[in-house]
Amino acid sequence: IQKTARIQMMHLFLEKLEITDQKFVICDLSHLEDHAGLKLDGILGFPFFNDFKVSINYPKQKLYIWETTIQ
């Protein structure tokens, strides 16, 4: 069992994109790093990806994000 914290960020800036009112769970990911042999800074989940149009370029290790307009 691992304790986690949930935070709500009212203003998050990623270059020119301002993301408002996003919720995140904060926890220790070191057990995943040990198992997979990868350095992980975090994992984005469905709520984040559902709010934006996202493209991942794995060879360049880049994440591209566009705002979507909900009508």
C-alpha cells in the first residue's frame, strides 16, 4: 500500500499553452523505475489526455499538446 496525494493546479503553463484546473496524483514511482529499468518523471493519465489533442514522438522523446475546443 502506498500513500498518495492529490493536488489541483489552477494554472499550469507549458510553453504558450495555459492549462487551468487540472488535478494530479503525486506518488513515488521508484518501484516502476527499478522494474522497468527506465527513468520516470511522471505518468499522465486519461483525464489529462482526454482534455487535449496529444501526439507523442517516441524517437525524439517529445510530447506535443494542442487545446481542443468543446462545443
